[in-house]
Amino acid sequence: MQEWLDIASVWVAAAGIFAPLIFLGLHIIRPFLFIPVSVLCLLGGVLFGFWLGSFLSILGLWAVCEWFYWGVQKIPWLHRKINHLKESYGGQRKWTISQLVMLRLVPFMHFHFVSLLVMDYAKTRSAYRFYSLVTIVPTAFLYTIFGRSLTKLPPLVVLGSVLVLGGFILSARQKLTTLAWEEFFAMAEPSKSRAD
């Protein structure tokens, strides 16, 4: 692991000012290379440290969100395909912003699926930009911190963090009761007969 870190440090030093630009470019083409967001943010922490790595990851992910919004609005077949994905996996469920933040934190959650859920939540472009940023910042910070301290964390701490995150996801879910049409009216009939 240390050899890999040494090679990465040499690469960043050799690339100079172009290293952050290359990293931003990697964020932008990440969807085409099928690289998970978590992996790229971890890499940002390893290569650039916490502050610069977080900043670059936030910029890169925000640029991808803007690209996604433009693509869904301007390309009809992409909009249909993404909506089909949402209906298949998200249903008609209404998500809260805290749930969307936690979905972004799930390591291999499809980034654009969550972007679509943010788009449904926000309704306007300016609101989408704001909520995209709200959901991106914790993700960038968390994975960049992990990337920075990856070599120092024992596996038990990593496992504990994943379990705590899972608990947060479960506790923040929206609690709904769904009644079938017949059940609803069956419950209403006894009160109607008492009134007669």
C-alpha cells in the first residue's frame, strides 16, 4: 500500500497544476468509465488531502449533476430511460432530503438514480442545484476523509462506520401506511351504520 501511495504522490508532484484539472476531468468522465463515486472521492483524499480533495470532488460531482440535469431535459430517450429506472426501483415513493443525503452516502448507489430523485424532490433547476450540493457535500467529505486515513484505519472501524450508516438509513425512512381501496371503505362502513 505504501508503494502505491508513493507512486501517487510522485504523480501529483509531476503533474503540478494539472493534477487537480485531471482529477476534475476524471470526475466528469467517471460515469462513462463506470467508476463509483466513492472510489474517486477516496482517491481524492489520498492524492490531495482532505480540504483540496473534498473541494475538487464537490466541484466534479456538481458538474456531473449539472450535466445530468441538462441531459435529462434535452434528450427525450434519456429522460424515458431514467424515469423507467426510477419507476422500477423507486416507485412512487416520496423521499426526504435526509434520505437522499444518505442514499448518496451508500458506496455503490447509482449516482444518477439519486440525481433523478433529487430532481423529483426539487422541482425547479435552482432548487435542484441547491439540493444536489446539499447531497454531494457530505458524500465528498466522508469519502475524502476515509481516503486520507485509509492506511491508518483498522478494519473494525470501517465495518462499524458502515453499520452506523446503515442504521441511519433505516431510521430516516418515511413511515407510511398503505391501505387498499376495499380496506379503507370497509373501515368507514361501521361508523356509517352507527350514524343510521
